[in-house]
Amino acid sequence: MTPIVVSVPYIASSTNTRQHWTARKREVDACHLLVRNAVRRAGIGRVVVPVGLTFRPRLGKSVRRRDTSSYSLSLKHLEDGLVAAGVLPDHRGE
């Protein structure tokens, strides 16, 4: 199995942050656009075999670290972005 690495410059709001649904939608749409562009640049097509996703946040100097579980929203948005970009057929774990 050959690993495919795609870097997407995206960190979602913390799961502890309360947001209006329109603000959350803007955040999700921005993530999907970043994922679509990253996948296109990397030349990645549809993947039909089981995959394992690894999320590794890269934080700048002024970015506060979070608990590991607070990054779960970032991973969900990125995973949904891969589905929206047509790379993954579905993300239900089947």
C-alpha cells in the first residue's frame, strides 16, 4: 500500500466553540474548497479501497494547542471534503 499525503491548511473551530449554523457552514465550505484544491494539485483521483486517515495538526507560534479531542471537528470537515471532492465514495466506515 502506497501512502498518499495531502496537506490541507485548515484547522476548524474547537468543538468547545458555539457557532451559529451559518458561520459553521462557511467554515465547512471553506474546508471543502481547500480539500478540493489540494486533491487537484496532488493529482489524486477516486479511491475505492479501504483507507486510513491520519490527521496531524501543524500549529504556528501564536496558535494555542488544544486537547486532542477538540480537533475532531477538523478531521470531520476534512473527511467530508474528501467525499465532496469525489476522492472517497462514502465515509460511513463500511
